[in-house]
Amino acid sequence: MDQRFEVTERFAAGAQFIAGSLRSGTSGRTQDVVDPATGETVLRYELAGTDDVDAAVAAAARALPGWAGATPGERSDTLHRFAAALTEDAADLAAAESLNCGKPIKLSKEFDVPGSIDNAAFFAGAARHLEGKAAGEYSGDHTSAVRREPVGVVGSIAPWNYPLQMAAWKVLPAIAAGNTIVLKPAEITPLTSLMFAQAAQRAGLPDGVFNVVSGAGRDAGEHLVGHPDVAMTSFTGSTAVGKRVAEIATGTVKRLHLELGGKAPFVVFDDADLEAAVHGAVAGALINTGQDCTAATRAYVQRPLYDAFVSGVADLMATVRLGDPFDPSTDLGPLISHTQRDRVAGFVERVRGYATVVTGGEAPQGELAKGAYYRPTLITGAAQDSEVVQSEIFGPVLVVLPFDSDDEGLALANDTPYGLAASAWSRDVYRTGRATREINAGCVWINDHIPIISEMPHGGAKASGFGKDMSAYSFEEYTQVKHVMYDITGVARKDWHRTIFGDRA
């Protein structure tokens, strides 16, 4: 099948989805969607402008009373149909994600798409499980209840590394809780977000509940964050941009949900299963070509295992197959763009002055040179305070450092500004228990790295932001708590009224 023809036909009406319809943007500027494996343009569309954002927010505001007023059962039924519609579209969603992002098709088919469908199924159930509490007080004359209500119109901004999954993580809990939403995907990766919205419409989601504006961050994105009719902003991206989002959001005192950068430590103690740790490090470092905030980017290996670990990782990286994302045998696709590849290459070139590039450290030649490919790269000999250890590279690069005592290894793991995810590798339950307690991160895996499930939360600490995606914790992020108190005796006059007003009570 000619993927370029399919994409062009599918989005001929435009790359904005507002009030249930595709339309063109009004910014007067165009954006190319590029296949990073070939450098070829697969779609050119009109970017969203501020007028499109206003139209999308207005559509969401109009839809809010009806959707917020729907019963939990009605919202649940719609989300179950949504999960079924996504299942029907699974092959097309995987193909579009691989085409737009350069992901190996096996990653799209086995991870991104099934994970998004599972999220839809989870939140279909969660829609019927909003918390409710009651308590008696004032000598039994009153009772109180807690209501969790929708926040309102939510403005969400998603990154380019996992367009489909980020749409799922942001949209599903928000609409399950009764909110309406305007999603701004990264302008270079809008395809599956738009397909996600179309599947929701087929499932019966009312027009305006879920809108997509495909525009640039500095105009459409900032306008969405600052919009007075948007009650909450959810943003996933770099810490630097997250700070800008927070700054804008203060103008309207918005609720914020920020999932920002990461620099995940991979701590290997001297009693670890070496083979498992080597395979876990390579898989954890190279997932999605390293363009993952939870990727294993800095491995700390206790000195007795250090040399064998480095050798094992170098050997395993040498077997990784780069190639066409649509070839089922491909292990590693291109980076998202030549710009990102050059950024990653810059980190590696600068490191040569003070550390050792053991393997990789270059773009492949030949046919792959047309795309944004970069070989898996292993670095040793870098100092803890060096750029490659402290900064988010967002590419297929793993830095390995030795440590001696357990105290030192855990201290090094915490010694960056980030706190999104980490892993610890040991056969000793006491060591791993200590690691889970002392590593300051939103997720600590034990003897594994990367797996996530819909039932459990994802989100960070420190400069990695705050708020949770997935799980019941995510569902609650998109609600506001209201205290309701009832006089259950039917008598308005109470002792505390007398205390305040005397006989006038």
C-alpha cells in the first residue's frame, strides 16, 4: 500500500479537527510532515492559528454541559466503543505512527497501538468509579459529601516522540471524568492524533468534546495555554518549555499537569544477573531510538561487574539492526528528524574531548544516509558533572559509569535535576528495597526497565514535573473536589447559629 497516498487522501480536508470536522488551519503558514526514514514529505498542511484555537475552545465549551452532565455509565459506554473503534483501526494507526515517527513497525504494532487501546478500555471502566465520601458531623445533624466534578475545558499539548500514546494518556482520563478537551499535537507529528479523534467520533463521542489543533507551539500552543476559557493545561515535553507553559498558565491561575524531561539512571549492583542487565540496558537505552523520557541513559555499574557490562553492552549494540521502519526485522529506526540527529551527534562529538566512544557515534552511510539514522552509541569515562551525564540527549546513547559502594551508586543515581524513572538490578531484596526507597523518581523498576501498564501511574519528581498519567491517579487529576454539606434534620436553627447570633438565631 502507498502510505503517502493514503495519508494525503485521509487529510485532504485539513489537519484541524474541530467540532467533529476536519478543516484547514488559518495561520497562513504551512507545515510539512516528513518521513524521517527517507526525508521525503508525506503531507503538507495549513497550520492552526489563534483563530483555530479559539474555535476549538469554543466548541469544547459548548459541548461541556452535555458531556459533563452525562452519566458515568453513558461516558463508559462511549469509551468502550472508542476502544473498539481503535481496535478496528489498529493496522492503520501503526502504519501512520511508523511513517510519521520512523518507529519500527513492530514497536508500533506491539507497544504503541495496543497500549493506547488498553488505556481506552481502562478509562472506560474508570469512568464509573469516581470517588464518593460522606461523613456525619455537628452531633449528627449534618452530613457531608465529597463530589469529584470535571475541571472544565482542558488544553493539552503533546510531544512528537509518542504521538498516539500521548493523545491517549491526555484525552482518555480527561473525557472519562466529564471534561472536554483541545489537544495540540506536535506540528510535525499530527497524523495519529487526528486519526484518534476520528475514531472517537465514530464511537459516538459528541462533537466538540475532543478537538485537535495542529499548530506551532509559539502561537497555537501558547494561545491555548493562556486562553481564559481553558481551565487546565496538561503538557508533556522538555523541562525548558514546561517552565514557559507554567509561566503563561499563571496569568489565568490554571491547574497544571506537567510531564517533563528525564535522565533515567540504571543502577547495577555487583550481585545482579549480568546477562539480564546487559539486555535490559540496551533495550532500555534504545527504545524508540532513545527518544523516550524514561529511557535508560546513564548506567551506574558496581566495579566488579563494570568491565564485563561494558563489553556485553558493546557486543549487543553491534547486533542491533537499523533499517526501514516497515521491515519487521528492523530493531532501530531513525530519529524524528535530521535536526534531532544533528543535536544528538553534537553531544557525542563534544564528548570525544573528555571521554571514550566505545561503539557507534556516527550516522550510517549508504541508503540509510537519506534518513535521520544514528548508530547505537556507548560512552565510558565521562565525569558525573559532564554534559552527557546531566543533560537529556534524547537519542540512542548510553553512558556507563562505575561505582564502588551502594551509598555511592544511589547518590549518583539521584545526582541530576530529573526524577522521572529509574531502575535497579540486584538479586538482593534488601538492596532493591533500599533503592526503591532512596531513588527520587516517579517510577523505579526492579530488574527491568521501561514496562508500563494502564493501572499504574506515570509521572515524575524534581525537574521532571508533577501530575500522573494513566491509572486512577490520572483520572483524579482531571477532577476538582467539592464539599457539599446537608442539614439532615430539616431544622435551620442550630447551636452554632446561637453562638454567633445569640437570640436572633
